[in-house]
Amino acid sequence: MTTSTRGAARTPAVLVLEDGRIFRGRAYGAVGETFGEAVFSTGMTGYQETLTDPSYHRQVVVMTAPHVGNTGVNDEDPESKRIWVSGYVVRDPARVPSNWRSRRSLDEELAAQGVVGISGIDTRALTRHLRERGAMRVGIFSGEAVREDGALLARVQEAPQMKGANLSAEVATTEPYVVPAVGEKKFTVAAVDLGIKGMTPHRMAERGIEVHVLPATATVEDVYAVDPDGVFFSNGPGDPATADHPVSVMRGVLERGTPLFGICFGNQILGRALGFGTFKLKYGHRGINQPVQDRTTGKVEVTAHNHGFAVDAPLDQVSETPFGRAEVSHVCLNDNVVEGLRLLDRPAFSVQYHPEAAAGPHDAAYLFDRFVSLMEGQRA
């Protein structure tokens, strides 16, 4: 990625999809060029949390909501220390942010962090194209990076694909750190960081859990060195088919029977640990308005998602695995994609979405209480 920050709003920009479709607009954020996988997010709010979610590493995010940046950028809501998206696509960016917590405009923040974006294009047409053709490689070019269309298309088609990408170690912490419990400490959890969001350990800390966040390269020995009451596997980017090390660590946890909870990428890791396959979705689930049914209760939740891969597990039967019986616990009501797994003979479960959901909705926050209940049951 090459970038500049001068005169972005007046600079022509071009978005080129790998199938040759081209959209022309204006530069937004940094000026230059960037590449990634084009995906769309259906959330009308929470853009700051989206931008700083490590799961969006190497993705160019298209916002389906037309007005973006209305509340500016503050210093309280980021989910990590930096913006992780490779590029950003909006239709009508806010001209002047308006919010009592705003410290700067979204355009200024994108430029300061070198994130190349484009505005003024028909994001509805782009979203429909991605729904029909599927997520694909894309490039955004502005300023001196703009060339003849054929040359830009060739650059896009040379970019790496998301399938087969092993990315979690690129976004995870390199050193362990501790998030202390809020109030009385009740439990200790080892959290394997595959791209963890800041709100996740906070949600556990609110429940009296001291969270030891460990690098993606952590071994089983590293996990048990903190003497955990439970083990957590986080969200993260990339293809779960490449995540052999986290799968091995999770199997070690399952063998010991320690209470286990996984979300998003962690759900796919549990699927692989149990012997299920994974596959790439056509265009994925991204946004904060995805309907999921908890099949254990029949309750329907509106949930926050960001995943382009899913677990291939049977929906209509209990499966035998090396760690006992397993079943699909949650399912997406839009397309019947597996959204959760649970073991019936060991204290382990996972969901494909984000129960911490800093930007909302909070329908799935109870899952952290379910994790606490597993640890209480194990201790008893």
C-alpha cells in the first residue's frame, strides 16, 4: 500500500474489481493505492468498531449505509490500537462530524493511518454486484496511482486471495498481557488471541474474570501456565483451513476437559478440532443485524457478524467426534449457516458471531454468562 494525505477530497479515485467492474469516485482518507478482498457491511452504526476490528485485516469494507462519518472519531471506541481494514468505501461521507465525543473527522483518521478509501460511488450497485458474484479481490487507486484501466485490473488480479491466507499471527499480540477482573476475582481465563477485540476481555472482566491474553503462537503449556479455570479462543482474520496450530492447542484443551468458549474464528477452530470441515461463503456475513436462532432455547437473536468462512457440520443430527457428541447449537436464519457448536459430553461451546458487540446489539451477551456457568459447574 502506498499513500499520501494531501487533497484527498478533490482527488479522483477508481475502484477496480477483479472481474473487471469499475467504479469511479473521489478519494476518501489517504491518497494512493490499496488491495484486499471486497466485502460489504450492513451496519448503520459502529463504523469505528468495524474499522479497528482485526478480523477485517486485508479486507476492503463497503458500507451499505449511505451516510458514514456523522459522529466523527473518538478515542474511547476503538477495538484495537489501529485501523485494520485495507480500504474503505462509502457513498456520502459526512462533511462535518457532530458528536460530543468526536475528536476528529473520519476522513482525517483514515488519512492519518494511511488507509486508502473512495467516496461518491453507488455503493448499492457495488453491494448487489458482490451479492451476485461473491466477495472478490479489489483495488482502490487515487492520485498518481491511477493508470489505464487494464493496467489497474492486472494489479488487482495479482493480489493474494483470502482463501488460503494465514493471518491471525499478523494481528495478534506478540506478548501476553492481563486484563484484571472488575471487582472480586472469581475465575482465571486464558484467552488465545487470534485477532481479539478490546471489548471481549472487558466483557469477561465485568463478570469477575481475570483474563490472560496470549499470543496466537501460544502452546498448550503456555495456556496451562496461567492455571486457567477456562480457555477462550477469539475472533480473527484469514482462512481457518490454515490454522493448524490453534486447532492443535484447542484439541489439547478439549483432552483436559477445561471449560472452553470460542467466538467467530474460534468457532471455526472448534469445528476443525472436532473433525468438521470449513468452507468459504459466497459473500459472508458482516454487520450488526444478522438473525440467529439459539436452537437450545428457540430464542432468536439479532447479532453482530464478520465472517467469510463457516463450519461444515450437519444441522439435523448429533455428531460423534473424538471428544464425544457434538451438535449445531445456533443457525443463521437467513441462509442456515452454522453459527454455533456445543459438545454434549464436555464443557465446550462456540458461536460464529460477536457476543461482545461493542456497537450493539447486545442480544447475545448471555453467552459470557453461559461460559461462567460452565466454569462454576467444573469447579463444583
